[in-house]
Amino acid sequence: MNAWVLRLAGAGLLILLGITVGARATTHHFRPLLDDQQAKVAQCTAARDNLAGLATEQGKAIGDLMLAAAGRQAAAEQVVKTAEVGAKADYAAANRLQQERTGGDQCAAATSIIDKELGL
């Protein structure tokens, strides 16, 4: 029975030795590959973070441009409304000039009408 125990212990030691040698060989083979992949992951992560920052900055810039465009459009609409109000008086005066009938020379009539409108 003692021989079986020795054989079993020897087999266990051989198995343990095989596991140890296999683990060292595997580590020796795959460690450089793993380190290389980890470096690539770090590069990709840095590039992704950089792109995310740039996209955020670009989105903010686009938002600012849209707000500025909306402000310019509102200001332009206000200017158009003001011009329309101011133009109504001029349009009415031009209509009065056209409808007013004067006799004689057309140039003299136009001059007198314009002088009258200007208060001269």
C-alpha cells in the first residue's frame, strides 16, 4: 500500500509541476500580447475622451451660433416693422402728391408740391 501512496504522490507532484510549467510558459507567451493590447486600449480611451470633448465643444459653439442667429433675426424683424411704420407716412405723403392736382408746368407743380411738403 505504501507503493500506491508513493505513486499517487509522484503523480500529484508531476501534475503540479506540469501546471506550474504550463502557467509560466503561458504567462511568458501571452504577457507581451496582453501589455500591447492594454496600451492600445489606453490610446483608444484617450482618443475617445478627446473626441467627446471636441464634440461637446462643437455642440456648444453650434448652440451659440443658433442663439446669435435667432437674435439677429428678431432684430431684423423689429427693424422691418419700424421701417414699415415709418414708410406708411411717406407712402401717404407720396399718394397725396400724386393725387393733388395743380395746373401749369409739371416741373413747377412738382417743385411747389415738394416745397409745400417740406414746409418751405
